[in-house]
Amino acid sequence: MTDATTTEPARPVTTTERRSERELVFTRSFDAPARLVFKAWTTPELLLRWWTPKSFGITFISCDLDLRPGGTYRFVFGHPASEQPMAFVGRYLEVDPPHRLVWTNEEAENGAISTLTLTEVDGRTHLVLTDLYPSRDALDAAIASGSTAGFDEQFLQLDGLLPELAA
């Protein structure tokens, strides 16, 4: 008698590494070409569908971006615990489709500079997202607030969107 078990495909792993006192790095691979991952990061209608982790109870209200070096973005979120929406704002420092995107996070005094790097090999994309904070205290505060904890869930949501973009 044999034991017939089905094995689920391995769930992609998001890694988080504190590389220095000011730098937090997230890595993840996607079964999609870099152009589609980049498109999902830079198209407002698509960002609205995957960016907020559902378990956080956050609603993505609006997304405006001017995708060019020097251009700005404004993401507005709602949360049941807050009467007023929260706005996240910044500007793009580098835009190199579909490989690199660098932006500031200016909603708080100690916001990070975020760098997204996408490397495609054989139709799969390896993502590296680096957040560089102005100080150790700023990174410690971001980690303590939980604001750095949602990427695994966000990337799973992005996984669900990418096949639709490929079709």
C-alpha cells in the first residue's frame, strides 16, 4: 500500500534582512517577467489592487504618481482606527523601467529612501527592495511600528495579480 500524498508547490519566500544599522532589505522572486512586476509597481490601478496587506485592515483610497525622475507620488490610505486618511508622499529619484525604481518617503521626518531592483532570468524576476533610513533610530522606529512587516503578504497578493497581467 502506498501513501498517495499531494504536495503543494512551495510558497515563495520573502526574506527580510537588516544589513546595517540604517538599511533593511527585502528579497523575493516572482514567476513573471520584470516588465510585468515593474508595471504592477508603477501603474496606479494595479497598485490599488495589491499594495496594502489585507490583514492590516487598510483601505487604499487613492494613488497618484508622476513616474519620472523628480516626479511625485501620493498614496492615501484609510484605516478603521483612524478618523482621517493617511497620506504617504515622496518623489522619484530614478526611474529605469523595468529594472530600477528609487523614491523618497517624505510622510515623516525620518523617512527612508527606497530602491527597487528587478533582475530577470528565464522569465522569472528576482526583486530586491532596500530601505535606507537616515539613522539607526529611524529604522528601529519603523520596525517597532510594524510598517516594515507587510511585504510577505503584499507580495503574495502581487503573485495573484501577475498571471492576469501576463494573459
